Amino acid sequence: MSERIFIGVAWPYANGPLHLGHIAGAYLPADIFARYHRLKGDDVLMVSGSDQHGTPITIRAEQESKSPQEIASKYHQQFTGCWQKLGISFDLFTTTSTANHAQVTHDVFLTLLNKGYIYKDKMVEAYCSRCQRFLPDRYLEGTCPYCGFPKARGDGCDECGKPLDPSILEDVHCYLCSTPARFEVVEHFFLRLSAFQDRLKAWVKEQSHWRHSVLSTTWKFLHEGLRDRAITRDINWGVTVPQPGFEQKRIYVWFEAVIGYLAASKEWAKLHGDDTAWQPFWQGESKSFYFVGKDNIFFHTLIWPAMLMGYGGLNLPYNVPANEFLTIEGKKFSTSHNWAVWLPDYLERYDPDPLRYALAAGMPETGDSDFAWDKFVQRNNNELVATYGNLAHRILTFTYRNFNEMVPSPGVLDGQSQALLCKAETTLGEVDRALQRCNFREAIKYAMSLAQESNRYLDAQSPWKMIKETPEAAAKSSYTVLSVLSALKTVLYPFLPFSSEKLHTLLGFAGSVKKAGWKFEPPVPGQKIHQPQPLFIKLDDSVIAQETSRLGCISY
Ligand SMILES: [Zn+2]
Ligand SMILES: [Zn+2]
């Protein structure tokens, strides 16, 4: 029975290029999951967009003497180019600058206001008398009370990683001009998060299928007690506040960015000529998955569910399979130190599938994991090229040359061949169950273990030795391995879409893997195969030194 699956992926800030941490954290697992469900014949809607608001963008704009929209548009364009090259298959990747997004945000805001879940109150806010502006947290600089770092920001310390509050920063001053900040009492709107504490507790208790780390982070916040939070700011870049007297303020970015999931779904429906097409994913029988990094758990397991509960009539998240962080060569990503592998830079020089493979096989699902170039080259050469690519290339070349470019008739299969075909069938089920549970590393292991088993089978059978004396034995083993390859291109399609489609064509199947669906379909004897081409390219060991030396030097 087919399912309906909504996939929301964290909205990247359009203030800088994507790096591998973003990809391993949210975009790749979301795409693997979406491709898998589409293959199963499920109805999938996967959306996201660039987050064009918030102070990271205005700060970047001020640094580069550009308008925030210029900065946001530049990176939005870069993002969409990256998705295409890496094969991240969004149904819609939009932005938070659209009129639709503002309209949906206003609707949610006003509904929550009318129901009493949003209220007006006073708070203290920092002001710079020299710049004559209020200073959002990110615009405040001071000394971190925990580690003494003198350049900590109002929202957190980049040195020790602790989240901060402007009131606990020492020597707090304007980030732009260093003038000491003045604190003033101002009026803002607040989300009554505290009103949802009990409902959220009861709801989270039912989510035993969530990852352990996601549950423990969520419970930590619940045990501390949820506090109401300001949802408007004194800035001029963002979604307007639909209330008189608030013309100079904007909605806080964290409040409107999560609404983006709903807005993007509505935009997708309009673009597809059916304004109501979003409803089955949000109001009907459908499961909502949110792929985010671990720093985003709070917003997706508590804040967004509270907003949805308050709004009413929309599906709550079914799962938030948040990933941990990816380090690079043992060190934390750092944009300021250029300690990153930038995605556009990678994609200019290498193929997408080896990166998708390396990141999926080492995905930070249960703990932080590390990306290192020597490991990347090893995975490419030993696993993709030697185990999988060579298996395909050896048997396709052999069949092409010896069986008149056609899949041979296997005759009666012996026990060993039957056992391998049986394993192919079993692998389909194992990968299926692992992907269903968002266990991506486990899924890829099952798939590669089938490829390893097939290599052992092929070495034992050695059809190239049999072809002269007993061509029927060579035909049987060729057929068997070609059949296993057909299973491999299916189970590996969510991870390696480009090479899977290539192998599908080489094996002589019509159409695409995407159309063929999630099933084990051995080729038909007599099926014409195509002239073999390698699926993957072996990388020279010099890549390791070359890429490692670029770390810390390449900015994007
Ligand atoms: Zn200032
Ligand atoms: Zn600190």
C-alpha cells in the first residue's frame, strides 16, 4: 500500500556557500529518503528553500556593501545549481522572500494571535546611539562569561559554542561601531510557548520511534520548562508584522522560517495548477519528516509542533531524524578559518556520486563523524570502483563480448547461483527496512555486502575460464551476476542516482530506475546490453595531498 510522505528540509541561510556539513546533516539524507519513497511508489513532497532573512544575511550585506536581497539572491542561485549537480531532488526549493511566504506567515501569525497564543509584551532591547538602531543579538559583541572570549556575540559564543543571552555578555557593545550598547524597554509580540508545555510532553512521550539523541535533546528542553519567546524584532529586513504600530518591526526569522514548510507546500500546489494539492500532505493521512542538523532540533520537535497545535488542523511531525555534526579531518567546520570543503568547489572538480556515497556511508547518524580526504579516496577506490564498479564492468564486458551483446539464457541454476539470487532478493528487503527507519549507514552496508558476495561468487565461478569448454556454465554465472546488478542499481539508487541510472541503461533496461520502481527485476535472456563503460573513476592518491593542502585556504 502506498504511503504519503512529506519531507521538509532545513532552510539554509542564503549568506554563504554550502559545505559538506550541511549536506551530510540534512540535504543528502532527505534526498535518499525521498528517492527511496518515490521508488516504492509513495506520494512524496520534498520542499525547502533559502532562508533569505535574519541577521547573518544583513551582516554579510553590510560587510560587502550590498543589499540583503543581492546577497540572498546570489546564494539562492548558487544553492539551486548545487542541488542540480549533486542530484538533490526537491519538488520545490523556494525562498522566504516570496509574497506567498509573507501571506502564509501572516495567516499563521494572525490565527495564533486571535487564539491568544501570541500576545504583546515589553522587553529590554539593546540600542546603539551612534548607529541609531536597535541591535539584534547577532549585532552585539562582548566577552563570553564562560570562556572569556572577547568577541562572543549576543546569541552565542563562537569559541566555546555556548548559547548566550545579551544580558550575560560582559562589556557588551555594538558589533558594527564598538559603541557600548544601551538597553531600552520596547514592545514586542511573544509566542506563548509555555501554554503548550503539557500538550508537547504528552505528544513527545508517544514518539518512541525518534532517534535517541533527538528524544534526549527534546526532553532536556521540556524538563527545563518552555518559556515564551519574542517573535518580532526591531529590524527592517524580514516579513512585516501585520499589526498597526509595528510597521518598523519585522517577524523574527526563527518564527517565519519554519512556516516556510507550509508556505512552500502551498506554492508547490499553485505551481502544479491545483491550489489544494498541498492539503493531503498536511491534513490527510500523511507522515511528515523533517531533516535537520542537531542544532535545529528544538525548533522542529517543540516550537514548530507548538505553532501547529495552536494553528490547528495540520499534521504534526512524524519524525525529525536530526543528524549530528560532521568534522573535517578531525576539526570542526569553521567558515572564518575556511576549514571546510565547499560544495560548489567540490562539484566543479569531482562527480556527485562518490561524495554522496562517502557521506552516506559515514553519515553522522548516532554521533559526530569525520570527513577525511584519504578516507574519501579509499571509499571511492576500494568500495565504489573495486567492489561495485568492477563487478559491473567485468561481467558486462564479458557478456558483451561472449554472448553477442545479449543477456544469456541461464539454463538450470545451481545451488550457488540460486543462493546469490536469493540474497539479492533478501537485500532488497533489508535495505527497504533500514531506509524506512532512516538508518542510512545500515542500508548502504547491506547493499555493499551483496556486491562483495557477488564478487566472491564471480571469482569462484570464473566464467572466463568456462566459456570455451562449458559455455552453458559461463552463461549461468553471467546471467546470475547481471541479475544481481539489477538489484544493486535499485537498492543503491537512493544513494547513487547517477550511476544507478547509467547501469540501468547498460543492462539494457528501457526507461529509468525511477520509473521501474523498488523491485527485483532480473534482465530477460536475450535482452540487449550496451557497450560497457566504467561506472566510477579511480582517483589517484595525489588527490589526498592536493585536497588536504587546500583546506583552510579556499574561501568561497
Ligand atoms: Zn553602532
Ligand atoms: Zn565562550
